[in-house]
Amino acid sequence: MGDGGYLDSASSEPLHPAAREAMLAALDQGYADPRRLHPPARNARLILDNAREAVAEALGVRRDEVSFTSSGTDAVHRGLLGLLPPGATVAHAAVEHSAVLHALAWRPDLKLRSLPVDATGRVDAERLGTYDVLALQDANHEVGTIQPAVGVGTVFRDACASMGRVPLREGWSAAAGSAHKWGGPAGVGVLLVRQGVRWRNPFPADDRVDGRVSGFENVPAALGAAAALQAVVAERDLVNARQHALVDRIRAAVARIPDTEVVGDAVVRLPHLVTFSFLYVDGEAIVDALARRGFSVASGSACTASTLEPSHVLAAMGALTHGNLRVSLTRDATETEVNAFLAVLPEVVAEIRRDVGM
């Protein structure tokens, strides 16, 4: 195993130091049931309220618009399904995450319209058509393309890939985020429901502090997620500029490898992420070969269980759907790390192609 680097932060960012510090501080005080009236419960409730306030401040929303769920997927399901009246017409981008598509498929009464995307993975904001609810991701989880802002009607925004990294797109009725994507702990999602929006809990009611969610709150984890989000937003401009420059270098270098397609918008994109596909190369083989050299990367559809499944995102874009590789940089990624990756990538691709006789 070499000394490469972790290049899969789009799957999960390493825990931010601010999250670790906040969680450790809250472990001894956040164990009680926030619904109760005794002093330990009041301590837990105060921590939970502070976490909600911190998230609201970081995202520029109201505190009463913020809920903590058990995951980003849970936030997606609750946020989207809670907006949908019976028989609603739902327009959604063809490149939505599988969590969105699964939620919509769960409701057979819905009338669904899949919106096409261009070669960068972006929908045309002028050609959305009619709908009761629009499901439009903030930015794509596989290729990084940022979707346009829309402000008409009821809009659900899946912001799991982008929350904290870029400002939330305007015009949302409900939105979802996932803490481990920005350096918070796993098992914490953020659900935003705009004040005044017609939203109804789509799942069995619970008697928790927050009526939008179910189950006992993980109070220390919620505080850790909030602390990480605040820290990420505070350092965002500096980190984004560095990551943009490093990804630009990766895009340029990879484009020089023969029979390679770099996908996604080159400019209006998430700063830390880039995806490319190699003709005559198996995705699983290249992930394994890079892992043997110490580099952790992702391949295949970023939202399916198996790397052997073709990406519906790349298919919708008209891009090559096999031999793809997603590289996503952590907040601490360095030029040295990127240079080391770019030094071995061409030889890995050439080696795999030789093995298959190309």
C-alpha cells in the first residue's frame, strides 16, 4: 500500500475537528431526554436548541425551519414526501439522487415527469413545464454541476452533496442535507422546511420535541454536525478557492489521457469534485489498482449499491457510463497529494488497458 490519499470526500468527509470537540463536550451533558423537565433533560434540550440555532445561522434560515433527522436520506424522504398532496404532478431532474427517485416511486399515486439535462448535467430553468412540486437538487452528487435557482411554486432541494460547501440555492420550500458530507458525524441529517409551506409529516407521528422527526435525538451528534457546519461555512471561501484550483489541475491533466471524457460543468460546480470516464477501463479495476497505490476513490454510480451498476446520472447526460472515476478532495487536500495522484493515474489506466488487450 502506497502513501497516496483519501480522495472520496463526496462519499464522506473526515470528521471536522470542530465536530469532534463539540461532541466530546456534549457527551456528558446531552444524554437525557430533551422532552423531560428535570435538570439533565433541560441541559440536553439546551444543547439541541443551540445546535438548531447554529445550523440556522450557518445556512441563513430560521431556527424553527431546522430539524435533525437520522440521516441525509431520511431528510430527503421526509422533506420531499411531506410536500406531496395525493395525485400530485412532480417534475424532477433526470439526474436526481436515488434517494429522491426511491421516495417518488414509493408513492404510486404520483404523476412523474423526468426533466432532461444537458451534457453538463444541468436542467433548463426555462423549460420546467407545469408541476405541483419540483424536485431539483442543489448540485449533482456525481459530477458536481450546480443546478439553477428557481423560485416558482413548491420546490424540494436535495442539498446533501452541497450543504455547507456552497450557499443554498434560492427558491426552496423544503431541503435536505447530510452531516457526514461536510465533516459532521454520520447518522445526522438536516431537514429544512420553510415557514408557511404546506408540509405534512409523511410517516407515523412521534411525540418528540420536533414533530417533523421520529426517534430519540442524538443530541451530541447534532451539536457536532452544527459545529462542523459553522466551521465549514466560516472557512468556505479559502477552502473552495484552493479546491477549485486543484480540481482544475486534475481536469486538465486527466483530459490529456487518451480516450478519456471529463464530465460535468467545468466552472459552475462544486469546488471539490470531478468525475471522468476512461474508455476500455473497468471502474472496479481502476479503483482497486489505485487502492493498491494508496489512493481512495469512487467509481460506478455514486448512489447505487454496486459499482457494477451503470450511472443513471451519466446516462442522462449522454456520457460514457463505464470506466468512470469520481475524485473528491477533503478540506485538507494538498498540491502534493494531487500531484502524486496525477503521477500514477496515467500508468494505471495504461496498465488496465494493456491487460484487456487495448
